[in-house]
Amino acid sequence: MTAALASLPAALAAHLAISAAALALALVVAAPLVLLMPGRPLLRRAVMGLASVVQTVPALALLALFFPLLVLLRTATGLPVPSLGLLPSLLALALYALLPLLRGGAGGLAAIPDGVREAARAIGMTPSQRLFHVELSLAAPVVMGGLRTAAVWTIGAATLATMVGQPSLGDLIFAGLQLQDWRQVLLGCIAAAALALVVDAALGLCEAGIARRRWPPALAGLAMLAALGAGVAGWWWHSRPAAATAPVVIGTKTFSEQYILAELIAADLRAAGQPVEVRSGLGSGIAFQSLAAGGIDIGIDYTGTLWTQALGHRDVVPRGSMLPVLKRELKARYGVIVAARLGFENAYALAMRRADAQKLGVRTISDLAAVAPQLRLATDLEFQSRAEWAALQAAYGLRFAGARAYTPVLMMAALKDGSSDVITAYSSDGALADADVVLLADDRAALPAYDALLLVAPGRDALARRLARYEGRIGAGLMRQANWQADRPDNKRTPAQAAAWLAAEAGSWKADWPCRSTSARPAAGR
Amino acid sequence: MSPAPPALSLSGISLALGGVPVLRGIDLDVPAGSLVALLGASGAGKTSLLRLVNRLVMPDAGRIRLFGADIAAADPVSVRRGIGHAVQGGGLFPHWTVADNIAAVPWLLGWPKARRMARAAELMAMLDLPERLAQRFPGELSGGQASRVGLARALAAGPRLLLLDEPFGALDPETRSALADRLEALHRAEGLTTLMVTHDVADALLRADLLLVLDGGRIVAAGPPALVAADPHPAARALIDQPLAQARALASLGARPA
């Protein structure tokens, strides 16, 4: 919790900055459209229709959709358009903020009586005087109402920017969800809500001032906004990198193991004087694409996942022959360098309650296939669309009574409370040690190996050489224990603390590696 | 005919809005100092005539001269600031106080604040508006008060020409008559030239120096009230006959034995 608190100012500043930038962009787009709309019903209908359609797309999907769009743009134009981080977040959030701005603007201007417009012209106001002193001032309450709605929505939706690699308060929320650290989740939510309330109050004061042509409330509102802006600027000034060298960016997916390993490597690099930035909570596919695009420098991924998802293979090949092919193809297709095979595996496996498995006599997936029609399956969000699921179904003829997708952190709970009978588990999951579950053997070897790899972005060869010493250093037992330290409900450790423990256990990173007897072999889970 | 140029002169004016003819072949000279009443059914072109004079719309053909100067050659904003125009319905700015509304044109002309506020106070006194209303907003006024504020706004910068579009439209007869008296007195005292659109034919007949009857975008009768009252044009007759018939009926009511 103290670690979460310590990271709050940075997340808050980043959150405010991305929200403000998106809102400003939306305003720049919406303002001319609103001013063009009166007397152009066709434009009005087209613009409002489009904005309404955008609003029906869930914010998360909108953010994610900008990734392939920007990749397409980059391929089509050859320009170095970044597809992750700031740009997609900015565009998606701005698009999301358009509707309330357009509604407020158009509604506000339409509500001005014709007689008032006519009088403004008739007494000899210039067009700009009419716009500022009559139309905008009169429309201000409705326009500001739209702006306030847009601001609150944007600040809420900006938590999702974390998923496409843009730091925000979502960092706290997503990491908290994964680590089941509900206080941290709450901290992120409360911070976002408080920010939204403060901004809303400031804009409310501005609104009151503009509508009544009174300076004091408007100035108070502006002062509040300026104070927030100064806070962001101050934070950046305070946290600006001391060294001129650009920080190495480590990206993580949304689960504990990734957070811990990122902290481990970060501490190691920092100790050597290298500034490091950890960008946590990236979507699974986005993490790899981000690495390939150079948006992050270091990532952790798994052989089976890369084999099927990144390289699109449908066949399952033995571990020994997969790695060389994988290395070659990743390099050839994406330029991504495999710096090290860490030494543990985080495999997909099917798991059941121990009591059920004993009662039904299920030890392998072949055994499971016979009883599967009576059982309900719970998977993570992506498994049912992955090649591995197709492979499992083909190899075993698996047919379940029903299949649901859960966010990974809740799958084990679904198994424990009986909402599901079989789940997709991860072999390095710390909770496996605690839960009374069994992993079923993949007796027909339908699933590929999932050896954890340290990946480095294209062209970062020196960095890859530096990370090569992690080869085989982190065994399955160590990883599982470190994961459990972060995941367990009581006496929880932060990823950084778990990383420190892991570093101590695995040996000093500074000295030459002592040859420890921790298992560098895959977990015996499958 | 006086030797001085007319305050307002329209020659060969026609105007179409959205392809529909609104005014056709208007020729008109208004001598300085006249109080002109524009009469006619709705859609006859009365409001459009005022808007043309204030350069809110440009004619398709013809020329408008204000005190001898062609308004097409002048900057529209300065033309408008030199004319007092009270639009239909008043058009008061709902977010400005009464004093700010009245002093709108002086503000546009860059008068210092003290002079603006003094002028607003002066006009409020002239038009029987209580001083305490100065800092109120238009939404808090009665219909009669709002009409007075509209009138005061048109008068504020001391224009030579006043354009009034149904200035007493929605008022009760008593208020209307009192306000019309006050307006007429101001018009005479300040030597204004006033064009007023009105539906109160009896009032127009009694007060105006010049009556203009518009029908279908043309001036069908023009002249001093006595002349127009005798005009045979059916549109003029239809307008004038109604108050005359009313007056006769009222007179016979008074003659009836008790």
C-alpha cells in the first residue's frame, strides 16, 4: 500500500496530463464543428450521428482499436507513427469526449432566442463581439455543462489508457486487480473520482462566472485549474531524469509474475546507473506489438504464446526444436531479440478441484474428455480464441457443458466457489500451491511449451547482451513462490519486495553467477 | 418640399429572401424629423424594410441613402451604431443587466463607464423606469418595463434615426398609450426621424406624420394620415376601415339614450 501511495503522484500527474490533452484536442475539433452547425442540418446530423456511434463503442475497445489503425497508418504512409502509448490514448479519449462537447455546444447555441441574435447585429456588434459577448456567453451554461460531462467521462476513461501503454491511474487499478490488492484498486478509483470532482467543480465555477459576467467565480475556477496544471508541471520538473540518457522502458502484461520480473530487471539496471521506466498493465497482444514497434525496450513473453499468437503457427512442436525456430522467426519477422530463457515455464494447464478429480477419476486431459460434458469450463478472456484451445479440442475431443471467460484473477475464485468445474490455470501461479486443485496432465502433448523469455526491442543488441546473464536463472519453484508472495491474501508483498526476495534467492546480479541448485527446469505442473 | 436632403431615401429597392420576393420597387423619401408609421398585414415586408435600412440585409436592387450618404458604401457596423433599432420582441440580452443593456451601443462606441452609466440613468428616468431596476436582469422585468428598456437601448447613443419594430406589441392598452405618448414627446424633443412598425392603426392615424401601407412587398398608400384614410386601395381600406367602424360604433353607443 505504501508503494502504491508512493506511485500515486506520478500516476495522478500522468492521468491529469493525458485527460487534459485529450479534452483540449476534443475542444479544438468540436468548436469549429459546433460553430458550423447552425443552418447546416446535414452536417449537424452527420456529425452528431457519428459522435453517438463512437459513444456506443466501449472505451476500452475504442482504445484498443486505435492500435491496429495506427499500425495500418504507419504501414500505409511509412511515417514513424507511434501505435502505442500517448497517441492512441489521446485520439481515443478525445473521440470519446466529442459527443458531450458537440451536444452542449450545439444545444447551447440553438437555445439562443432569434430576437437576441438579431438585436446583437442590429445594434452594431462585430461578428466576434456577437460570438463572445452574446452567443458564447449565453450558450456558456449548456456548453460548460457539456464540457463538464466530457471532463468527467475523460478522466474516468483515461484509467483504461494503461492498457495501451499510457501511464495513468489505471496503473494502480489494474495492478491492484491482478495482485488482488483491493486497497490499491480503491486508491486508484478514489484518486480518479476525486480528480474528476475537483475538475468538475473548477469548471462549474468558470461556468457560473461566464454566465453572469462575473469575474470572481470564473477566476477562482481558473485558479483551481491552473493549480492542477502547476501540480503536473511541478511533478514533471521534479521527476525529470537527472541523466541525459533516455530511460529503458520495461513493459508488463497484467499479471503478478510480469510485475515482479519487471521490478527485478529494473532494480538491476538502476543499480548499474541506467534510468528505467516500468510501463505496467499492457494488454497481452499489445505488449508484444509494443516491443516490436520499439515502444517498450524489454518485455517478458512465453514461447507457446509467441509461437501461436505472434508467429501464427498452428502446429505444436517439441520444446527443444521450438526455441531455435522461434528465435530465428522473431528476429526475421519483427526484429525482436530473445535475450534469455529465464528458466521457468508459465504454461496453460487445465485444473480441477482435487475432490472432483478424485471422485471422477480424472488425472489427465484424456480422462477429462470422458466426463467433460457434465462439467463447466472457465477460461481467461483470451484462451477460447487462441490456437491452443482449438488444438486441445482437436486432440482430445473436449466438449464441456458450458464455457465462460473470466478475468484471470477471478478464475481460481470461480473454481473454488463452484461456479466452474474446470479452469485454465497457469503453471507458475502462486495460488496453485495454496488451492486444493490438481493440474491435469497433457498426455497427448497438445499444448506447446511456455518457457518464459526475456525479449528486447529491435536494434537494442547491447541491452540484449546485458540481459543474457538471466539465462536459466529463475526456476519454476522460485517464480511460483515470488508470485505467491504478491498474490496471497495475507501478508502480501509488493512486486518490488517480491522481486528483491527473488533477486536474493537467485543470487547477486552484480557478482558472477554462483551456480545455484534452484531448478532451471520447467515446472512439474503438467 | 424642404431644401434639405431627406433623412432617409429609398429608390428602386427590391429584395427577395430564399427566392421569394419580399419587397418590390420601393421608392420612399422620409423628411427629417418625421414620425413614420408602417402599416400592413403580416408578411407585407415591414420588418424587412427596417432591416434594409439598418443594413442587416442588402437589397437585390436599388439604393438607400441616409442623410444623403449611400449606406452600401459605408461600414455596416458603423451604420448600425448610428441608428437606434429596437427589434421585434425587444431582443434584450438576458445575461446583461438593465443598465448594461441600455448602454450597449455606448459601450460598443467606447464611451467610458461613468458616462455610460450616467446615460443609462438619464434614459431610465426619461422612460419612467425605477432606478432600482438598473442592476436587474431582463428576466425580472414586466412587459412594459422590458419595452421601455428596449426603447432606451435604441435611444442610448443619441441616434438621428430610430427604427422601432412593434415596440409596444404585447402591452396592455393603457401602458401602450402611456409609452406611445412618452415616445412621441422624445421624438419631438430630440428632433429624431422615426420609422415605426405598428398594428395599432388608430394610434398611427392619430400620431404619425406619415403613414405607409405595405401590401405584398409594395407601398400601396403613402402620405399624411388624412390622405391615407381616404385612399381607395383595398389593402389601405381594409386597414383603416376597421378602426373607423369601431369609432362609429363607439360614437353610436354614446348617442344611444340611457
